[in-house]
Amino acid sequence: MEWQKVMERGERAGVPSSSNGGDGADVVKEMMDVIETVGLYVGYRRTQRKECLNLVRRLKLLVPLLEEIKEIDHHKLSSSEGLKTSLVNLKKALLGAKKLLKKCSCGSKIYLAMESEAVMSSFHAVYDHLNQALDDLQYDELGISVEVKEQVELTRMQLKRAKRRTDTQDIELAMDMMVVFSKKDDRNADSAILERLASKLELHTISDLKAEEVAVRKLVKQRGVQNAESIQQIKDFLGKFRHIAGVDETIDLDGPISSKSLQKCQSLLIPHEFLCPITLEIMVDPVIVASGQTYERESIQKWLNSNHRTCPKTGQILDHLSLAPNFALRNLILQWCEKNKYELPKKDSCLRSDGFSAESIEEISFFVQNLSSHEFEVRREAVMNIRMLAKENPGNRILIANYGGIPPLVQLLSYQDSKIQEHTVTALLNLSIDETNKRLVAREGAIPAIIEILQNGTDEARENSAAALFSLSMLDENKVLIGALKGIRPLVYLLQNGTVRGKKDAATALFNLSLNQTNKSRAIKAGIIPALLCLLEENNLGMIDEALSILLLLASHPEGRNEIGRLSFIETLVGIIRNGTPKNKECAASVLLELGLNNSSIILAALQYGVYEHLAELTKNGTNRAQRKANSLLQHMSKYEHLP
């Protein structure tokens, strides 16, 4: 791309011409080139986009200053060592800003999301360097005009404000990533989390995912990620995102770019234009979508049937969903196959034009009709089969909804048989993975009945009711509805008294619901904080991270801070910081910092429990995030006289 070439020119321009930074005029020109280059960067990662755009805007405010310095007598700039040093320091600060902005423009989206706090610390360091460099400039000796000095002062004030400002962490994103990282529960409900993450990280098209794989490979090659666990997490994420986008590939971060087409010797000979961009396999029935791109009919139809309304390759929103046969390309493929004695794969003749097989449609239609049968066994068999079909693939979820399966399922939630209730709530859980179905299920009035089963159903029914409420609460309007219909209290009860799996389902649902401010208050009044404290003390459950993540969310609410302050919670936090796993310590330090910044008595209590030496240890041996939290806590604690 043209802007990338410009950036490369800017990179070369930003390199000092000599070890002492060149003469003053050269340094000024290099700084102006740097600011021009960063103005051309595009595609900032969503997790840092706001900060990047603000920094670029502030850098552009320095252009008038540099233009005035550029007009100063060349001999004056070259003869004064003090002036040259201050200009070189400003250039170094600008190059540091440029390096950070480039990282946020071209770097791995997954890695930047995982290390969002570390990246924010880098921004703060850039602000400090720029401020110091601007403070060291000899404005009077340079003869800078009053107007420009005022503009520079404005820039410095903005940089100081930016360093003081602490934007609210995207806790929802952090929790979603933590749930996906967990390998203990791989149920279908997690697909909804993956889809939300893919949207937030802008990794939902084929081209997005290919670019991300290239960025991750560069990161590993440059030793940007030295932790083996982090590399594996990134690799797992890429694999899961590819799966929900309809592309199953082997990802080798250390090797060359991989794809299904490179795993088969024969396909190395196939012209690239003959391969479907989704499956990377030779096309048998190529069709053109509204964006002008060509795909294998079966693959693109599955994509569209999963409620995608964009072109997988370009991300462009499709004006219509019609598919036009690409006869010209098909003829070329057939000619090539004949010439190279290549046999095309056999196409499934049972598939209809919409990508669904007649057999699947007949089966689903049959079971949906039987949901309303007067015979108990027929109903029971129908709901069991609908449950399994909805679990199997996205297309089935769409077909079941399209053939009217959701209303009779909602009615069956109130059927006076515990096993039918169990199968029904699980079927609705599986159906609700589809975004459109989330609205349909809620609109049909399912939420009150799901809450009723959550209170009175079998253990498995209660677990899956909690998971269903979590899935439905992905939509903000459903968060409000579940809270208003008194769904939070029974979730808190399940958190206290359920099976291990039930506790985990309840915790995930309560976290999601508590992203709504009103629901935070409801959860606190329902007794969630004592329940979470119990989870912290039950090490065998393995739910310490989940409990601390919810507590971190509740600590931002005044009622939550007051409730936590009245419990023997601080001693437990200190114990986790002392004896927990690396992730436990990181989460505990985060909660203690959130509480301590709002209540000095909590800091004093933590000091009495001996937290100081454990935080000092954490600054040396903790995770990156734990080290940052521990340093912030120690800095905050230095204000108190109780320190040794």
C-alpha cells in the first residue's frame, strides 16, 4: 500500500544522521518527517485507538514550533551545544512516540489486548519524555513567538492530563479473554463469547485473521513474546477465531504462513484464483457475491446462513445476499483440471441453493412439529433431538428458528416434567448462541420460565439455566430484562449452593449481568459479596480468578466498596497475594488497588496484615500486570507513615 511506502521512507528519515544526532537543522527536519509519518498511520488497534489518535493530534500541535525553529539561523543552531542537545532529546521523544504508534497500528491485536495495561504504561512513558524534552527547550534563546509558546504550553498541559487520566479498563473484554483462556469448560455457550471477542478485536474476516497471523509471527520472531504460555494462548485464540469464521487451519507461529492448501502437495499446483478464499480448496461451484468476490457456493452459503452479512475476504457489508454463478471461472477451472488430469471433488447433490440439505430440513421440520404433539413420549423425543441438533452446528440453529421451533420450546419450559424442562432449557441455551435467536428467545417470554427452572429444576437444568441467562445477557437489553425479572438472586443462590459446574455458570452469568450498573446494586443486595468471599476460601474449586474479577467490577460501585470494607476481606486478599498462583496474585493486587485508591483505611488494614513485603516481591517476580499493580500500590502506600 502507498501509505506503507511512505512510512518506510519516514522510518529512514527518523534515523539519526550521525552518532551525535547531526546538526540542528537536520534534527528539526527529521522531527518534522516523524510527525508527518505518524499522521499517515492507519488501522490503530481498537484497544488503543483512542489513545493513539489523541497522541497524533498532540504531536501535530508541535509543527508550528518546529517550523519556527527551522527558520532560525543555521549557524546559531549548530554552534550552541545546549540547543543541539535539547533538540536531539526532543527528537528521541518523538521517535519513541512513533515506535509506539507503529506498534499499535501494525502489531498483533490479540497481544495488544492481552497487554493493554503494559501498552498504556508505554504511552505514559512517552508523555513523560515529551514533556521533559519540551520543558528543556530554550525558548527565549530560540526566539520562539509568544503564540507558539502558548500552544506548546497547551500541548504540555494535555500530556500531563493524559498521564493522570485513567480510562476505565474494558473489564468485559478482560473477562471474556479469561473465560476463553480457561480449558476446563468448552461448552457451546463459549462460542458467543468468541464471537463478541472477534467483534471487539476486529478479527472476524478472513483477511483480518491472515493479517493477525503475520503480525503474531513477526512478534515471535522479534522476541516480543518470550513467555511460552502467552505464545500458546495467542495460538489458541487464532485457532478459535478461525473456526468461528469457518476456516479450520493449522497455525504454526514459528514456520511459514500455513493453510489447508499448503498441506496437500497437489494443491500447490492449483492457481490461486481457483481456490475458495474461505476453505482454500479448489472451487467446484464458484459463485459471485455482491462485493464482486468469488467463493465456493457451499462455503459462502454456510457463512451467510450463520447470520454474517459481510464479505469474508473484504469485510464489506453486502448490499444483497444473492449468489450469481461464475461460469467463466468454472470453465477455466474445468479446462485446467482436464489439462492437468486433476479430478474435482464430488459435490453433495443433496444440498439446496441455500446450503441446507433437504434431509436436514425434513428432519428439523419433523421434530419442530412434534414439539406440539399431545403424546408425552413424542414431545420428549422431539425436544431431545432439537437439543442435539442445535448443539451440532450454526445452520441447524437458524433452521430450527426459521421453522418455528422457539415458541413451542418456550411453552415447554413450563411443562410439569423435570427431564423435559432440562432438555428444553438446554435446547434454548444452544439456540441462543445465534445472535438473532437471543432476541427471539427473550421476545417469546422465555426469561421468567428460565429463572423459574433456575430456582426449582434438576441440578443439570439449573446449571444450563444459568448458562442460558449468561448467553442471553450478551445483549444489553437482556441484561436489563433479567435484572428486572429478579434473575440475579437465584444466580447468587446457585453461586453459593450449586454444583461446581453450577457455581461456574452462575459466576459467568453474574459477571455479565453486573456490567449493568443497576444490576451491580441488585447483586450486592442479593448477597453476592459473601458468596464470592467463600469462593476465595475454597481453593479446590479453582474459581479464585473468576471471583476476584467480579469483585473488581463491584468495587467500582459505592455499595460494593462499603460491603467489602465491612468484611474480613482484606486479610484474604493479602493471603492470596502471598500464596496464590501468579494469576491469582495479579487479580488480588488489582482488587486491592481499586479499593485502596478509594479508601485509605483499607490500605492501612492491608499494611497491618503484612502486604508490603509481598508486594515488593511481586514487583520482581509477578506477571507483567501484577508488577504494575504492585508498583502502583507501593507508590500509593508511600504516603502513609506506617511504612517501615
